Amino acid sequence: MFRAAEFSANSDENQTLSSWESMPVESLGALNWGSDSQGQAWSAVSLRRRAQQFDEGGEFLRSFKVRCLRHLPEVKNLLIPQKFSLEGVIETAPAHRLSEKSVLQMGMIFDWSVCATLAPSDLASTDAYSAAMFGTDGEAGWIGIYTPSGKPIDDSSLLPLLLSLDLRWNFLTVAQLAKTKRWLRKIISSGDGHFEKLPRSSKIHINNHQTWRLALRATAAKILRDEAELIKTKELLLKHVPANFAAPENWHPRVDCPEQAKAYGGIDFQTRDALHYHVFNLFAYAQILTFVPEVLNREALSAIHGAFDFLKPYFLKEKQHIEFLCTTVKFDRLRAEAGVGNFKNQPWLPERARNVLRLGRLSFPEIRDWTTSVVDQKYQSWIQFVVFLKAD
């Protein structure tokens, strides 16, 4: 069920702003947003000062105001679902398409969180963000309507909202903060519960579903400042990474799939015979690397680095891969038959790795020499924002 969140220009300004002037100069949020030119963790104050500079960086930050103003009327037309219909639902299904529309709106909600943080006098963006996330005039927002399902492919779409909550954490009201904490803990507990119900033999325990579950878990735990959950997430990740990437002892190349015979590539590449899923899996790791790197150790970093290197010859068009030729998953074939473009037996397109490589550059300087073509502004605003903050 989808409902439209209502917006009121008469929101309580003092409650929404949450005493900006008395806020201490502290980090922008709990996540790793990078450091300013002085080597200090970005704060709302240092970010605001940076936006006042008349250079390319200041202009970039000020551009958010234009986006925020452009999107303000949309706060009355938000599509907020009680659940998503993405995981295991074919892309041509009406429910899937409606869910995608809802996901697309998250970009402007993230923009409102940036504008509200950059300019405490921007009450329009502050109120729009509050209405979108917490509701107004008796109508609920995202945190009151969407219930985390524990299905990682569905809940992974929430990332822009999680990032926005971290940016606004120090400015939430007591009531908003309490709701946010309960919602983030639900993301953790529902993910745990979902995987506990799966048969131990299921490959979902070691494929991209598990990677995304742990990416969500790490992000939510970090925003909550919950050290115990972060430690548990790290333990889970350090078991998952080798299972996800390393070839099992009894692995033998499939003679009917020459490309797979050359390299294992990871469980997702093996089962789906598709770089599409290798990239999708790697994107979850890239988000962990970007925002919660402390949950990975040297061995895990080495394995993830190897997964980026696996992409290199395909991205540079030194090699070509025909997607899904030897997939073992029936759902892939159903999508191809339905005409879903990314799942046809066609050559993989290098531009489909742009997002993951753009984030990967932040953590692995070694890949920068062969990924210069991804350096531009053609990205979702949250990717542009973190790349700017981390100065790549």
C-alpha cells in the first residue's frame, strides 16, 4: 500500500531546527564522511563555511539549494510503501515499477537533508525533510509507514534515507530521534531474523543477499553508535567475505562455460554467469568501505580489492563477457524472456560499473589509473556528495 505524505508550512520551526546555534562543532554524523581541508572530520559548521567559498567546491554545495527548491512541491506527492516489491519480483510487474518510483524519490529527500544541514535558515528544506521522514498533521512519513522486511534487496534501497538520518542526527527532536532509533534497530533485527529462517544450505547465506544484509547492518549500527552491533557485524563480515569470493576446495570449472573456467570470480559470478551480479555484490562492499570501513580487516580488504581487479579487463574492454549464458537461476531466464534488458544474453556494458568504481576509488587509490573515465558529475546526489567530501 502506498500513501502520500502531507506537507504543512506551519511545522514547528524550533522543534525541527533542534537548536542549531547551540550545537557544538562535532562530526557531521557517525558515518565516515571524510575530513575537511584541516584534516578534521567534517562538521555541519565546517560544511556550511565551505559552501560560502566562491570556488568550484562552494558552487557544488550551493547547487543543492537549487535542487531542493525545485523539488519542494514534490513533498505532497511522496509515494511511501509499507513494503517494497523488488526482491524476487520481475521488473515488468506493476508492483515492482511502483516500488522503483518510490526509490527514485529518495534522492530528493537526501538533498533536503543536505540543504537543511548547510543552511539552518532554510526552513522549507528542513520542513520538507521532516515531513518526508516523520510526517506531519497526523500523516506518517517514511519511518512511520515503511516497515523493514529483512529482505536485503528490498531494504538496500533505503540507503539514501539512512545517510540522510546520519546527517540530521544532531538536529532531530527527541521524539524523532526515538523513532529513528527504533527503525534502525528494526533494520538490524529483521535482517537477522530473515537469515535465521533460511536453510543453512541456501547459497543466499554466501551471495550478494548476505553482503547487502551486512552492509545495511553495518550502516544502521554505525548511525546508532552501537559498538556491540558493530563488533557483531564485523564478525559476520569476516566470515562472509572469504565464503563470498574464494573458490571452494571442490570447485571445478564448467566445461560448458569457458569464461568461468578462467577464474572463479566469486559465488555470484559463478551462479549467475553475469558481471551484473558481480558489480551488484561489489557495490554493497563499496558502501561498507565508504561509510563503515572499520568492520573490515586487511584480509577482507585484499579480497574486495581482488574483486575490483576482476572487473578491470572487462571495464577496459580488453575482454568481453556475454551475460547470463550459463546462469543456474531460473529467475534470470524469466526476466530475459520478459524483455528486461540487463538480463539478456548480451555483452556486458562497462558503464554499468560506474557507480561501484566511483566509490571504489575512495578506498583503493590503486584503481584510479584505470578508472579515470568515471570521474564526472553524472551520479546520484549522495554519491556526488560523499565523493566531494572525500576529495576525489
